[in-house]
Amino acid sequence: MKAILMTAIGDSDVLNEQEIAEPTLTKATEIKVRLHAAGVNPVDTKIRKGGLLYPNAQLPAVLGCDGAGEVVEIGESVTNFKIGDKVWFCNGGLGREQGNYAEFTVIEQRWASVMPQSISFENAAAAPLVLITAWGALFERGLLQAGQTVLIHAGAGGVGHVAIQLAKIAGSRVIATVSSNEKADFVKSLGADDIIFYNQTNVAQKINDLTNNRGADLVLDTVGIDVFKASIPCTAHFGQLVTLLDASNLDLNEARMRNLSIGFELMLTPMLRDLDSERTKHVSLLKKCAEYIDAGKLKIHVSHVFRLSESKAAHDLIELGHTMGKIVLSI
């Protein structure tokens, strides 16, 4: 089968299309999936540039955590799926199990879910990692409640655009930061109540203007350390500040004065640490989100679709930043 192999640590040139053996079932509870699409996430580029996340992982490796496709073979003990089922999942791509930049994959049935009926394989493959990340950040780390205000940085991005929608479904007020009128229109269409152009205004001052000097109950940083630092004065006293990135070696005196609860969201932890009970929660969440999608309450925006052979271009584009929604490989 065709697959994209990461052959070394480096820039996108280390991604090469090659023919490798198709994976085969090795356990009675596994399913074989013909992949139709794979999501491209920032973590893929970080693994490519900085090494694989699993200890003792060996190169070459197939990247790609997100996948969607059709079940073509099942083990004798599989009860959740039948041949022909359309499935989506976040599995592999971290240097141990094969990732999804390939034509086929084999996955334990527990980690797959039937994909929404109303969307394409490309949209389905774009969704699992960002849905699980946004949900964990908002509701498990951020404890977001109906009626509360959440500030979502980079609201037009992969995580941001689904976080806006999940927060609105929960009955929260959403303030989103963006950099352009196009992105402002996009996040408004998703339900954002207020927009802040972070490149044109003092975000903390604007937040306090919008909240009667109270600040946001929850701030979600999807960008990095500078935004995390700038988010502290945006957060209400006794509020929640959640980041997806490394926020070590920071001066947290003001955060302490505000009695902030600071949370970290890395949705890959259950895969990296083999925390099966947490992975089971992720699959349950995908089932819930599939219902939201099929009911028209949640949309996954795919801005660019590349062929599998164009994985280098996909990585180059996502590393530029500023992409609206998600980037996908069509297989």
C-alpha cells in the first residue's frame, strides 16, 4: 500500500511516499480500515521536527493521529462493527502504532466509532483530535457552565472553531480573538457573541470592557506562551485558564493573586500513557459529537484538502499558521 513515511527528524522533506506492506489483523478484536482521509494537525509537525513521542520509537514511521474510512475486515471477536461500516478515530501516528497517512490501517475496535452520517470522509477525518481537545479544555479542565463567559483565542483555528460551537451548545457566552475580517465573519457564523481583533487592540482591556471589568470565567489559550501570559489579566478572579501548550518558567504572581485554576490539555496523554479508561471517554465523546453533527448543531470546517502525495505541502501550510479550520489529506 502507499504510505507517507517520516524517515528522519527534520523539515517536511523527511516525508516520503513509499510502498509498504498492508497491515494485517493480529488480534481477534481488531478491525482493518481502508482509509479515505487523514487529518493533519500541528502535533504532526512537532513530532516530525522534534522526534517521536513514544519512548524508543523507531524510524521510519507513519504519522497522522486522525483517520476516517471504511471497515474492510474484522476479527472473529469484533462485535462493534461490520464490514462496510464508516468509522472515524484518533489512533496511532506517535511512533508506535501506524498512523493514518496511509491507504489502510488496523485498529483495536474499542478505539473506533461510527462516523457521522451527514458528512464526508474528509470532514470526519478532520475532527477527532480537535473535538476531544476542545471538549477536554472547556469542560474537563475549564469546568465551563451555562451562562459563563469563555474567551477562546484563535477562534478560527482547528481547535478554536469547534470550541466555539461546543461552548454555545453548552449555553455559554463566547468571545473569540481573530486577526482578520474574514475570520471574524467565520467565527460569527459559528455562534461567537463578541469578536476581538488581537492585532488591533489591547485584548485584556477589551475583555474587561465586555465583561464590566470582571474578566472571562474561562480563557482557552490555543496559541502559546505569549498568549498565555497575556491571558492572565483577561481571566476573572477565581476563574479558569487552560492552555494547550507548554507554559513552564512563567511568572505566575498575578495568576496567584487572582486565585486562578490553571489547566493543561494534552488529549494525546491517554495514548502515550496507555490510559484505556480515558481513551474510552474519548470514544464516547466522538459518539456524542456525531449526534451533534448529524443534528446540524456542530460543523467541521475543512479549509484545504491535499492528496496523500502532497503531505509535504500540507505540513508546510499548517506550519505557517493562520489557517481557518482544518487541513486534510484525501486518500
